[in-house]
Amino acid sequence: MSEDFSLIIHGGAGALEQIKREGNETDFVKSIHGILEGGRDILSAGGSALDAVEHCAIQLEDDPLYNAGRGSVLNEYGEVEMDAAIMDGQTFQAGAVAGLTAIKNPTLLARKVLEKSEHVMLIGKGAREFAKFCGLPRMSNDYFVVDSRIRQWREAQKVGRMMLDHEAAKPSQKLGTIGAVARDCAGNLAAATSTGGIVNKRWGRVGDSPIVGAGVFADNETCAVSATGYGEQFQRTVLCKMIADFVYFQNMDAQAAALAGIDYLVKKVQGLGGVIVIDRNGKCAVGHSTSGLIYGWIEHGGESLCKLA
Ligand code: GLY
């Protein structure tokens, strides 16, 4: 067993007062800790970064605390439409799905797109048909829709606007989406991002999460990145690739590149969100322009750290 692996997961960025007010901080810490330890089991046994990020993203999708899979936010018609992507930094292969309904784990389907199709992205009905071909489980709408999301959606409908996950009609914001990045013992990097998008979004809206370079990116030569925040801002700045370019062209480490990326996001589009980054040397870093980010990491096989910061 080797211990030279690193792993970071996130459960969304934003102002976390609401979580603190509702007193479910410990639920998040427990969840992040458990998921990180599951990732540790894979990586310390010599498993691949790709397997580890897939595993962690699926666990986050299954936990209704987060805006991905079960617990996703609702669109303008009160329905769940999900986006996800996964990228292998060793091969530069990627798989993505968008506007997805009914499929329990969008990240699992994204991995199938990566492995079993000649494409990078499948959407809507075509993605569902491919999921059937791959034998993936389908769930009814009731599985995905949880009460807290219905309340949040009603609030957004009342004020007639789109909102980020957990954002109240008041200014508090938690920009949900989940993600995982890893570097395995062989030095390979991978990243995954999955989301229900933003509350009360237009039917058919696709955010940054399934778009390679915008909401997810991995390249063994530079770093692995997963983003959370207003998707349109990450799309317009191609932020995850921008962070990798800081490593590639300016030889920055994970911390410097994450901060430079967030500076760029703010400077160019006054962007709101966060990123998790592991560089080619296994250094872990986060950056966010929101007041908080829910995340946890294991750096070089050390103790796990969980933060709602
Ligand atoms: N970052 C998630 C979204 O905007 O859809």
C-alpha cells in the first residue's frame, strides 16, 4: 500500500450562515469525512484517480444534502435536470451529460460516455437512451425531489427569479454543485463535477459543470480542477482551464493557481463561486470568491481535513 495520493471533494460554495443557522453543520462534516475516507480506501489500495473521483461524486449525488443527484434543485417547472462530467488527466478523455432526468447517478453515466462512446457529451433523451443501453438505474422524479428543494423553489417562484442552491430570496448564498479531484499513487490526475444547476433555472439551461474547461478539467502535466458557482460566469471565463494554464505557463502550484483563477473570475465577470485544485505534485488548494466553501481534503495520504469555511 502506498500513501502518496491526494483527494479533495467539495459540496458547494456560498454564504453558509443558513446551514449554521439550521444547525446541520455536523451533517455536512460527517458526510464529507465519510466520503473522503471512502476515497482514501480506493487510492491507498492503488486504485486510480478516475475511480476515486467517480466514487466520491456518486456518494455526494446520493446524499440529499447536496445539489446533485438526489436533492438537486428544481427548474422553472419544478423538475430536476442534472449535468455532470468526469475527466481523466492521463488520457485527456472526458465524458459529460447534460439536461439529464431520471438517471440516479449522472457521474456514472458520464463515466460510461467516456468509456463506451466515441463522444464527449450526451444530452437529454439521447443521454437517457444511452443510460438504458448501459443498464444504469432509473428513478422516478420523487426520488430526486426533496422537501427543502420544494420550499426553495417556491421561494424563487414567488420572487420570480433564478437562484443558486440554498440561496434564499434574501442575499445569503450557497452555490451548490459537488465535485472531486484526485491524484493517485501513480501520479495520475482526475476530476468530476455534478450538479442540479441553479434554482428555478430555465428548462434546458446547461451550466458549467458538464463543460470541459469551464466546470471541470484534468491534465497530468498541470492539475485537476472542479468548480462550483454561477455556471454562466465559469463558462464565459473557461475557469478550470484557465487555472490549468496558470500552472502550465507560469509554473504556479495549486494554491497560487487557485487564487489567480478566482482573481481572474472576479476581475473579468465579478464571478461568484469556488474551485478545488490538486496539482501534479499532489498539493491541495481551494479558492473562492464567496464567503464560504464546503470541502475536505487528504493531502499526500495524511489526515483528512473537513471545512465549512
Ligand atoms: N455551477 C453549477 C451551475 O451553474 O449549473
